[in-house]
Amino acid sequence: MLLIHCPYCEETLPEAEFTYAGQAHVIRPEDPSGQSDDQWQEFLFIRANPKGPHYERWRHFHGCGRFFNAVRDTVSDKFLTTYKAGAPRPDLSSLTEGLK
Amino acid sequence: MTHFSAFSLLKNALTGHKAWTEQWPDSQPKKEYDVIIVGAGGHGLGAAYYLAKQHGITNVAVIDKGWLGGGNTGRNTTIIRSNYLYDESAKLYDHAVDLWENLSQDLNYNVMYSRRGVLMLAHNVHDVQSFKRHIHANRLNGVDNRWLTTQECKDYCPPLNIAQNARYPVMGGALQERAGTARHDAVAWGYARGAAMRGVDIIQNCPVTAIRRNADGSVAGVETAKGFIKAKKVAVSAAGHTSVVMETAGVRLPLESYPLQALVSEPIKPIFPCVVMSNAVHAYISQSDKGELVIGSGTDQYTSYSQRGGLPLIEHTVAAITEVFPIFNRMRMLRKWGGIVDVTPDRSAIISKTPVEGLYVNCGWGTGGFKATPGAAHTFAWTVAKNEPHPINAPFTMERFRTGRLIDEAAAAAVAH
């Protein structure tokens, strides 16, 4: 069972309260009709799927109901940090530094 | 390597079983191969077998980071069926079932394919309608599938609870009789032995760290823990790690890797004659020849490369099993495990050439690759050997995510697809 820190509730709670919402920082195209097939493929289907730190979205479904972002190591499943939606992508080197 | 027969068994019995030879040698890499297959699971070993047997390409190496058959091939719930909704999928999976039927004879290795039937339970009106639609679509495609009433379900699978006051009453079921199970390890071993007999090198415990390309962009070979190995063609069949390997060649795939869990109970006497799936309560179950109940769970909601998975899913799965089979509610579970599956957005596989010349990929099998093993291996070998798709895997290209010609089995497949 993962323990996840909700940055809005400021509480660390069990995974069962949360739903996963895929890769974070995927930006919807501003000009949809001007996109090529390749750009649509990239936006809709291609994901980073890294073996290591992953920027991802979670939703505190059975709590405040809000979406937030997280960095989680997909090898250990350990959360490096969680942060509010709209906040800039945290610097990876400073996060992994703290782990060592 | 000895040909297995009643005669060879008798001969070796008389000499105290001391003269059996190894089934495949533990090969060390040569400098160069015609084809390198990354991933020694059922799909990769099978592709090597068909490359050697049907296409005469024997200068082949199958390389794995662990031991052969130690990934998802050794971790699945061994269910075989082909009752998929869409024409493309039905053809691919039924091709696999055709091959399953004679696989033991073909490989001279008992893969214990058992046509015990797969029964999919309907618990509500929507299930009934959608399963009947599946049955009609399957029969139009020549795939066997038929409707059973509630009582017929009970007759087919006596441990089933058909009480109509249950939380999810059984309203009938779809039965594919040609479906069943096979011994997963034997599939990997049989293909490995068959390929090694024809000159294929199987290199274990040797992670492929990168795919290297020539200046003209074509594939040059692979970097491994045992050094660089040159290859004319590289075929990747690495399941959950496919996107990691392919990214080193600059090819990005529409894949996400999730842990998929399964569990087995303590062994008991034969009680369970078939495979039963229930989409509504999310459970599927069969009994192995050792007597354990083999129970499939689901994928965790988050992507991960840890071969574990979370406990909430196991709890959910066991609750579903005891709902449909209250007879099992005192059973103890022996162990649970996870494997990493690569899931595509449309839940259909990719067996395809890539933009890189000489690089091929067989991936995206998600939660249901085992049943397709012979069919996928056979068509993948064709694609690699001839540099063009087999008619059966032609729709399963990676271009479909650009053109939008998806094979959208996401909603159509059952729990254990």
C-alpha cells in the first residue's frame, strides 16, 4: 500500500483514497486544428514510461477531490515529492540528492 | 539433445536416467548474428524457433537479462482463449489457438495444453447483451463460442454459486470450449529446446543496455553486459521493459508499464474443471494440475517496474472470488507475485517494423500475452525474416496510433485478455 501526501490536505494517507491520473505536464495543444498527425500521436498516445523518477498526476478522490502532481520512482514506488497542480516541475537532481 | 519418445524414456529408464543430455546449452555470445532477439520469454524464444524452423535463419541469439521464461512467461495465469470481438484480434488469437493445438507434437515437448473451456459469467443485463454480441461476432469469424443458461453454467462448473439472491447473480455465460490452459514454463522450455536444437544461441543473465545504430540510421547491434554484439536485425520482445530498450534506439512507443498481479492457493484435490472469468466482479480462476487454484488479479492503477504490486488489489480479487465461489472462502492463499506488463492505449498488441531499418518490435500485449504466444511468435518471425508483416499481424502496426486506425479492444476484451 502506497502512502501518498496530498499537498492540499497536508496529510499523508493510504493509496486507497487516491486515483492515479497518468503522466503529468502533458500540455494540450493550443491550436488543435493546426496539429499534424504526428503531433496528435505524441499528445494522445506517446508517454515517457521511465524506469526511474516519473512526473505523474494523482487525484485525492476520497478526500478533497483535487488533482495534484507527484514525482515517484517507478522502480521502488517511493514518492520523491508531491506538489500542487500548476506549480512548476521540481528539479529532479535536488530530489534524488535527498534520497542518498 | 535427445528426441523425446516412449522408446527414449524406456532406454533411459533402463540405464538409471543417467544418459539424458542437457535440453539447451548455456551459450556465450558470438561477435555477430543475423538476428538478435531481446527477451527470452515465450514470445522471443518462439520467434527464434520459427525463424530457424520455417525461415531457415539459424544464426540467431536470444538474449535475456535474467533466466529464460523468468519474466511474464513464468508469471501469468496460463489462460488460452480467442473469443475477441474484432476481426483483427479474432484472427490473431485464433491463429495462436490453432498452433496451441499441435504445439506439443510440433516441439516434441509436452506443453500440457488442456482444452478445458473458458466460461465467462454474465451478472447483469449489459453483460448478457454484450456477451451475446461477442458470441455472434466470434461465430461469424469462425471462433467457437456459445451461450449457456444459468443452470448449464452450474453443470459445466459445479463449484459455481448460482443462487439468485447473491449480490451478483449469475445470469448465464459465454463458453469457448476450445479455450483452456497450458503449462507456461514448458512453453518457454519447449521453444528454447526447439530453437537450440536448430543452432540458436540462448544467452541468459545478460542485460541488453542499448541498441546501437549505424551512421545511416539502420541497426548495428546491441550493447550488453557481455559487450557489444553485432547484428543485421534486432527484434525486441521485452514485455514491460520494451519502451526502455526501444528508447535507446530513438524509437518512442505508445506503451505504459504496469504491475499485474496473480496468486495461488494451497493445493487441493481436483475440484475445478474449467476456467471461469467474471468481468463484473473482476475475477478469474482455474486449477493447475498441481492442485493450486490459480487466481488472476488486476493491474495496479499506477505505472511501475517493481514486480510486486499493491495489496489492495489482492484483497479486491479475493473478495470477488469468494463472492462467485463461496465454497473457497476458507482457503488459504500460498503466494502472490507481480509481473510488468506493457499496455497500449487501445489494449491491442504491436507486432511491427519500426522507423529504424532492421529493428522490429513485438510488444503491447498488456495483460494477455500468454495465450497469443505461438501466434505472436510465428507472425513476428515472419515479419523479421521477410521484412514485411504477415497478413495476420498487418493491422497491428505502430503506425495505427498516427493514422487513428486503432483496434479498440479496451472495452471489448474480458478481464483476463
